[in-house]
Amino acid sequence: MHRRTAIDGPRPTHAPCARPSSAARIAAAAAFALAVGLASADEWSRPAAESLLRRWSDAVLRHQVGGTGDAFVDGGVICPACCFEHGRIADFVYPLVYLWKRTGERRYLEAAERMFDWTEANMVAADGANINDVKHYWKGITVFSQISLGKTLMLFGADLPADVRAKWTARFRVQTEFVERFFSDGLGTANINYPVAFCEAMAVASRVLGEVRFLEKAVSMYELLRPLFLADGLLAGEGHPSDGVSPRGCRPVDIGYNMEESLPALYGYAELAGREDVAKDADRMVAAHLEFMLPDGGLDNSMGSRSCKWTYWGSRTSDGMLPALAHYAKRGGKGGVRAIGRHLRLLERCTSADGLLYGGLHYREAGEPPCIHHAFAHAKALVELLLAAPPEKSADEPLPREAEYGHRRFRSTDTDLAAIGKWRASFSANDFYSNRGGVDVGGGSLTLLWHEDLGITAAATMSDFRYVEYCNFQDQRRYAGVLTTTPRIESGAFSSVRDRSAKVEGESVDGAFVYRAEGRLVDGDMRASVPFSLEYRLSQGGLAVTAKASGPFRYVFPVVTTRDAVEVKGRIATVRTERGVVRLESSREVRLLETPRGRLSFTPIAGLMTANLYVESDGAPVNLRISAQSAD
């Protein structure tokens, strides 16, 4: 089976979905913004960003340990979710020194000094590297610590007390020498965000230490990175090997890590080295990655190579996309200012009453505390936004996914994006994942469904949940097993989600987008079973699904909601969400899966709660229709 509407990159199909005029598109986008409660869509507020930075920072400092007289304890920060002191807290020195200079409050500088000293006592290896955590000796993160400390010295060093400046500069030199050695073999074996950050790290070192040779190292690394800049505008390398190609031609592309780590680092390198060519490359890639930003400021990483760390606003343990958006907007990138405003509002929405950033949308409702890592890492991104100072207002420039464009395809991840009426959807057969075994969300799956009135309605997550990078996943207080939320066909231990060789096609038909997948159900040991087929038809009225498999099976469709307001009557189910109602009509009886949490389940991937609806079949096709109605 082949795709009849294959298009490389962010270019829409033109027929049969006609494109409206420019004026019509602007008017539609304005109405769209009002419909989802996003007034002042093309602006962001510097005072609001400053306020959020202080809110996060003060919340982190409330968890700083002090007064024990023990250098191995004092200065660290206890995480309320993970119940230990996260090892990368030294990166938070940068936001704290910024706040000290901004407010004149010495407590911020004193807290930064204590964090630095705790790190020296606990998180520095014999070779000078920073390690990730006390029980996690990954040293690659030294490059991020070096950048944070280096920018602190570069921007505020002259104002620091002389003894502090000398101590921090000595440490920065040791970090720089380690980073040089660590990347002496070029790209190495780390995910792509590390060698990209190396370019910025060397540019920072050149400024702080006054040695031109560091810039030469960055130039050499940048040339090694260029083959990973893909034709469709995406960046490959978040997987092993970084230049790998899967059996179906997919590349290791992660939307979250690209936007939150790699692209900000590219802009940082470009600015410090005065390289307009690098900035233009970054512009092109940010424009392509913005195709995956949702109208509410969320980031669709449902199909990414590291989707196991998807948080809805980005990725776990990365630093944030605001620096990339800031530079893109400052350089006149279309939709940049709007993207900043939307994303800031999402971060505010995901901030707890105590001031910490939740790792997704529904942690609060699920009774799970926020991991402190998110706040201290993303505080750096807020500082970068404020220092870059992009325009706070712009002309009306809709985000790509606000337009009703029909269908767009990205070959590098075998992913199709659809925008029909009020619906936005992603479909993927991606078979390249950074961490193999249970991470799959391909198989020709519907990986995301979003509605203008209701927001996120369905989303794909790991086929078999496990704690990838255990120290970088927060423990759950109410852990009761985690179910995949990917809409799927399953039969016993076998599932459509795990099939890495499914044949798929997508096409626009009479104003709708139709996506078909054919393959075999696969179990956790990658053993294939009976054939299956799926057809999704997205139209203005909703999503029609036809599911088939040889022998008995069930089709599962988890609906995103935090409310235990699910009504199932025969062949119809209604799910009341915060902003409306999702209605599922089926050719057979609909049922609701009871979970250890009750009628809803929770996944830490994107932090989603779902009502897990399903339909059983003895082998006959299952037909469903999903529609939505706003609360208004």
C-alpha cells in the first residue's frame, strides 16, 4: 500500500480541500482564538514572565536544605515528588543570579552560592565532570551546567563578589576542559541535543575565557551536525545512532527535545559566534517544528523518538522552548510572538498553587505532586526569553495548526498531520525510538486528537509503560499501573500499536482526511499475530473509525478527561470534560474499563487522565464515530 498524497515537509495538499484567501484565514484564526479563550493571541507580557520566574524560583528555594552543618546536604533542594535532591540544581545558579541583579535581593545570590557548593560536594566526578544524580553517573549533562555557569559569568561576573567570581571561573574552566574531551570524537554516542549544546558551550567558553580555539571547536562540530538537518525542516539525532534510518525510512526525531534543547542552543551559538548562516538554519527548523505546536501552546510530541518523556509543554528534564521562540520572533519569524504568548499561558496553567511546574496537564487532578526539576530547568528558559527581549506584540500571525489546511506529511517520522474544521489530528507509523521496548506509539495509530472547543481529546503514549531513565521520571504517589492511552486494536497481549511494519496511506477525500493502516497485532516480545486494519476518517463532523482483525479483538479509545462523568448506554458513550462533551457511537456495545484508580486512569506521559472506552468484537468489523460538543 502506498501513500497517494505524499508531501515532504510542511506543505499542504491543495485538493480537494481548497485553501481560503488570506483575509479569510486571518478572520478564521481570530475567531478560532476567541473560541478557545485565547484573547490577545499575538502578544506576551514581560511582567507576567518576570512574575512566573519569581514564582517558580521562590517555590524552589522553599525546598532548599540548610542549617544542618553538613556540606553533603546543605544547599541541595529536596524534590516534593521524588523525595531526593536532584543533581542538576547547579544550573539554577543562572536564574538566581539574574534575579539578584534584577531585584537587588541578596537572598537569591546566597541561595546560588549554596547550590554551587552543594554541587561541588556531591555532583563532581574525579575527572571534573558533573554527574546527573547521586546514583546516576551520566556525565554528558556537564555541557548544560557549563553553559549555565558560563552565561552567569559572562553576563553578571563583573558584579559578583571577587571570591565567588574566582571560584566559579575556576570551576567553569574545569567543566570546559571536560566537555572538550567528552566530545573529542565528534558527535559521539549521546543524543543530538548534547553535541548541539557543545557548539554553544564552546562559544560561551570563548567569551568567558578569551580563547579563540574554543570557537574553532564549535565550527568543526557544527559541520558534523548539518547532515542531520532534514529536508522537511526537522532535526534528526534524538536516538541511537544519531544518523540512523529505520527499516521504514524514519529518522530519530523528537519534537520536544529539539524545541527545548537543540534549537535554543543553535541560536545561542549563532548569536555568540556572529553566524547568520546558523541562525537561518535555526529559523527554518523552528518554522517546521512549529507545525507541531497546538493552538493552546502545547507541543504535539506524541510520535517523537523520545515521546516517553513528553510533557505536553515539552520534554522532561530539558530546558524549555522559550529561547528558540524568542530568537525566532526577534528575527521576524512568522507566528513567533503568538507562540510565546500561547506557550507562556500553558506554563502558567501547569504551575501548581505552590509555584512549581507540573510535568503535564493533569498531575494536579491526579493527586500527584510537581517534580521540582521542571521549575528549576525551565527558569533558565524564562531568563533567556527576558534577556532576548523579542517584541511583545506583533501583527496577527496564526500558528500553522490554527489554519484548516487539510493534510500535511512529514516523511522523516512517517507522520501525517490533519486540520479539518475544529479538529486537529496526528497519525503515525514511526518506528524509530530512542529507547526500545515498550516505547512504541506507531503502527499506523491515531497519535493525537485535539478539538477547538475541548482541547486535547485523545493522545498516544508508550505501548507498555516503564520508567525510562528512572532518576529522570518522578515517582507516583498513587501508582496503580499505567495504561497506554493510544487508540488501538488489541487481542490479549497483542496490539496494533507495536507493529513497526504496518502499511499506511493517507489522502484527502471530499473535504475529509482518510488514514488507513494494515498490519499484524504484535506482543511485547515483538511476536506477530493475526492481521488487522484500521481506517480513520476525519471530517468537520468528527472522527469515524473502522477497526478489523482476524478473530476476537477489542478496539480501545481512551478519551482525555479529568472528570468522572462518563455515561455508557448500549452503543453510545458520553464523556463530560472540563470544556464540553465527547460522544462515542458504536456499531457494538461500548464499555468502560475499570482501573485500579477507578473509572479513570492516569499516565505521566503528558500528564493525562483518561476514560478508557472499548468495544469488543468476535471478529466482525467495529465502526465508531467520535464527535464533540462544547460546554457553551
